[in-house]
Amino acid sequence: MKFLPFLFFAATALVACKKDTDAPAIDFGPNGGITMRDKFDNPQGTIDSTDWTLDGIWNQQEQDLFKDLGLDLNVAASGTMSLLSAYPNPVASQVVFEYETPLAVTCSFVIVDDKYRVIKPLKTSIVQTNTGFYFDMSQDFPPGKRYRLYYVFQNGSTLYYKGHGDIKVGM
């Protein structure tokens, strides 16, 4: 009888671990799943045509990453991008996420691993037309792995643009 609480906690821990490993993994796509760029943002090698573009319908896990924004993320986006990129990719230490829009918007973004686990929490920019964000990926990002940066741009309370791009750490 005195082992009953221990068995309960052990079973709970096993179930929790099983749920995490059973979570659907992100499909990063063909050819390594990244758009390769050098440190000056010039294309290099493979291109993933699903990266750094406008996404369509997002699944519930993707929508939940931005639930605090209070936006319907599966409505038609209203805007366009002049520039949207992350470089260098693959990255050894520091990556730049950069965008440019024809009008001032707010950008919110988050970085997740292949199981949608948040590695860099949601960050939101001030209202502006262009900027670059620098991330140190030498810590908290094991080499050889890929990560997904999800982004949402909004114009006031309207969805302006949304999508994702994949980043590989290490060469």
C-alpha cells in the first residue's frame, strides 16, 4: 500500500513522456528543409519554397503559439512583404531575421523545435516598416538540428501576413 503513491507518480510521468514523443513532428521539407543563405543574405545552395512566404491554414498547434494576439490566424492575409529572410542559414552562432513591408506593421514571432516546443518565446516588435532581429543560436540550440521561426504581422487588429521559415544550427 505504501508503494501506491510512487506507482501513481511513475505512471503519470510515463504518460507525460509518451504524449511528448507522440506529438506530430514538423515536416521541414525536402533538400534539408532550409533555404540556404550566406552571412550577407545571398542565396546559397538549396531553397525551400515553403520558407519565408505566406502560409495558408495553420493547424491548432501553430495557432496556439500566437493565441495571446487575439487574431483569427486562418483568415486571408491583407498584405505583402518586400523582404523576409533569415541569414546565415545554416547558422553557426548568430542569425538575423529581417523583414520589410510597404507600410508599418507589428511583427510577432516565436522559435520552436521539431515538436512545436517553444525555444525562444513570443516576441513582438514596435510598429515599423522594416527591421532585423538578431538571435544568438549558439546556446539552447544543439548543432545539427533544425528549428522553425513562425511569424505573424498585423496592421492594427488585422492579420497582415503570416508564415514560417526553417533554420538549421551548425554546418
